[in-house]
Amino acid sequence: MNDLSQMLADVRRGMIPAYVYNDEEVFKLEKEHIFERSWIFLAHESEIPEPGDYVVRRILEDNFIVARDEEGQVRVMFNMCLHRGMQICRAELGNASHFRCSYHGWSYRNDGKLVGLPFHNEAYGGEDGFSKSGQSLLPAPAVETFNGLIFANLDPNAQPFREFLGDFAFYLDFYTRQSGDGVEVRGPQRWRVKSNWKIGAENAAGDSYHTPQTHRSVVEIGLFREPTGAKRKEGALYWCDKGGGTTYKLPPGTFRERLRYVGYTDEMIDRMESSWSLEQKRLISDDGFMISAATLFPSFSLVHNWPKVDANADDDEVVPFITMRVWQPISATETEILSWFIVDKNATEEFKEASYKGYLMCFGSTGMFEQDDVENWVSITSIAGGSMARRLLLNSRMGLTSADKPLNTPLADFHGPGLAYVGYGEFNQRALLKEWADCIERPLDQKEQLAMGEKILASGTKGREK
Amino acid sequence: MKDVRLEHANGAEEPVIELGNEFAEVQIRKIHTRNGVRLLISSPKSGHSIALCPLELEALTWQNQDSLSLLINNPYGPIEQVQLNE
Ligand code: FES
Ligand SMILES: [Fe+2]
């Protein structure tokens, strides 16, 4: 890494030191300053619908069991045995009332409570030697859900999720609350790419500029009619609190006509009508924008597209799909992508199938958009590791004049919260990296340690071996 | 802990249900004695098995999570008296 304060200053003026996409020291800072104290998406509640259902997810190297306990409450527990530290759940998903450690056989209830130590009396002298009552797997320091989305934060003093999310919630509803009953998900697919995690997060946040070039072949084969250069530049880009995204401009019409245009059926539109606020509906009916890709800082992205799923259908017969993903960093140069398909729980089976097919054609490990994108990102990451890249500041100032004024004025009558611009611009990538810079600059707090099974003596000091 | 009823009981023609997760695997089968029925639960890995009569099975339905936790507590044998007193 070159000088830290210089790096942050460069990022803040939209000149990105190319090495930030491939640098060990930068990655170490990101781990401690960002991933260990940001809200990270783990799972959707519909992945663990019944008591005992669980999935195993990670934040960096920290592995968590995300389970629904016998009482129906969602628990996020550190997947490490309190004894010698064995990973307890090793399957990625399952259903169990109790988890049993495979090393020495300690068992835990699915709410994390430690219930069994083999030979508790012989080995420990019972409760005196190891007080198991009240012991539990370590809970994630902070967990909150929104529209069924389960987020966790490794920082016990984290800002509450709802406060952090701010008015970006307005946009999240388009993806995850199309009806009062919410959504269900399929997946995730999980795979690794040799790309720095930020590149994808920035791309989804606001890169409408790459679509006509990178995804040209998708338009050429007739899979998706929208991403032509002419169409994308009419969309609005918005940034609001900790997230932002891209939209497409829709042809003239009412709320209903415009949702039909992207392929929603009338019964689905009825439900959207009753579950979205007036302002949310006006974004479509009055402003004529349809949300597309988005990113919530740091690593959670969403996509809404409406490809032509049936090759023999008419050109205007499209089917919309929604997908969300986590960019999970493995190293400075590798990212594990977890990608879910999302659909209105109340949609017909027929719609769900067609929409899922659209998702698989476009995104996920088999998707055409995915292949096109990742080619670029792998290449950027690789070339950012050399010595020349240390001398290069990438220009991420699209949409700004030299005096830092926006080329176009922000939309005055946009019905969504935050700031929106029509046309190409790198407003959102800059906003995302500005969050990144602020987070890196904020000093770290001390971490507390927890001792397992050790008795606290009356004096308040901890017991010691004599 | 092989259940003696296993050798005498009749149940070869009954379907076997297998249940498993990452922590355990069991096979379950209805077996017939001369005058009645039991449910045979066996664990191929540990070699343990138990044949439960309808009343024992019904007793399971009135357990709660704590009493089931007690059963799971010690993977090497039955509930110990000390545990019951804890
Ligand atoms: S490490 Fe889990 S029981 Fe010993
Ligand atoms: Fe793309």
C-alpha cells in the first residue's frame, strides 16, 4: 500500500489508486475496518422455514449456524465448539433439534444451549469443574432482519441495522416485498472468482455504462432487449444513505401498464399495489423508472431484469426475475459469490418457474451476464497487482465537471429518497467507495473476550489453576 | 445394546425408513411379536437398537425439549442418575 491518507484522499475525489483492487495491506484493513463491523447479509428466513432448519454461512473466516430454534426464533451462532473449537455443523444445511460435536461429543440444542458433556462428572467433577448451565454457543454480536433478510454484524456496538439501512429500505422493498407475505428464495449457488470483491459491488451499484459494451451479445441474441446504449442512458441512478442502484426508463403508461411491460401478471401487480407506499408506486407511475441493479454497502447486491425467456415468444413477451448476492471476500484477489433467486411467495408456480429460468439464463454460475462480467473483473484484479498499477489513478469521475459539479442537475421530482441523476455517471461507485474510505478511516475498538465454563469466584476475580 | 426381540420378532417384510442428518443416522421399522407390535429403531453406526412399544412411543409425545436434551446428553449410554438430579 502507498500512503494511507493519500489513498483515502484520492478515492474521495474519485481518482482510484488501481492497486486497491489487489493489495494485501488494503485487504487487511478491509477485513478489520469493514467486514468485522458492517452489516453483512447471511440468509433469508425462507431458507429456514421450519423449527430445526439451519444453514451454515460465513463472514470472512467466521462461520455461523443460522438456525430456526424449536420455538421458531431465528438464531445466528458461532459454529465453533466451546470445548476445543471444532466446527460443529459441517453440512451446509440440514434440520436438527440438537447439534453434536464430532470431536468429543458435546451436544447443543438448536438454540445454542450446551446440554451435554460426556462424562461431565468423571472428567470435570460436574458443574464445579465446568459449569455448563447457562452456556451457549457464542451468538453473533448483532443480528437483525428486514423483509426476512437476516443480517449480522461482528461488532457488538454496531449502529442498529434499521438506522444503518436508512431510506435505502424504500428501494429494498421493490425486490423483497412485492406482496404482504414477502418473498421466498432459491439457492444460493456458491462459487469463487479470481476477482477483488469491490469490483462487482461497484458494478451493481451504478455501472449502467458497461451494459451496452460488455453485454452486447446478450442483446444480439435477443435475450434481453433493454441494455442498448440508448436505453441505459435514460435510466436514473440513485444513491440513498448506504446504498444505491440503477434503473431503466419505461415507455409511457400507468403503474399497471409499466409493470406489465416488464412482464408482471395482473394478480402480481395487484399485490404490489397494496404492499408498496404511494411514493414507491409513483417512482414507477409518475417518474417511469424501474429498478434494476443495486448495492447496499459493503457487499450485498440485487438485480432485477426482464429477459425474453422463451426463444420462440414475441419480442415483448418478457419475464422478470430478481436475484440477490453477497460478495464474500476470500483474499485481495478472490471472491466467493453467493447468489439467490428471489420471487414473490404468492406468485403462481408457472411464474416462479419461468422467472427462475430467466435468472439461470442471465445470472448465477451459468448466466450469460455473469460470464461477461467476470471476464472483466478477473482481468482488472490480475493487472492491478503489478508495479505499474501502483502509479495509476483510475478515473472514476464520470458525471462530474473538473470543479466537482454534476454534469446534469439531480432530478427535482424523483419520488424516491436520496439523490438521483439521469444519464451515465459514476456517482454510486464514488458513494460506495466514499463509505469504504470512511469506514477504513474510523479507528477500531477493543474486542472483549469470553471465557467458557469458568466459574466466576465470589470476589469477582476469575478462578485460576493452583 | 441389541434388543433380544430383534431375533424373534417378525418384520422383515415391513418397509424400513431411514432418517439421517450430519449428526446421526437411524433405521426405523415396525416389528411384530406374537401378540403385538413395536417400533424398532437402530443406529447402524453405533450398533445400538431399541424396540419401543406404543406406550413408550406415546411417552415421547409428552416430552419437551429439555427432557429430550437429557436423552442426548450422554452419547455412551442411558441417562445417569446424577444428571437427573442436576
Ligand atoms: S471440540 Fe467439541 S466436543 Fe471437544
Ligand atoms: Fe454486468
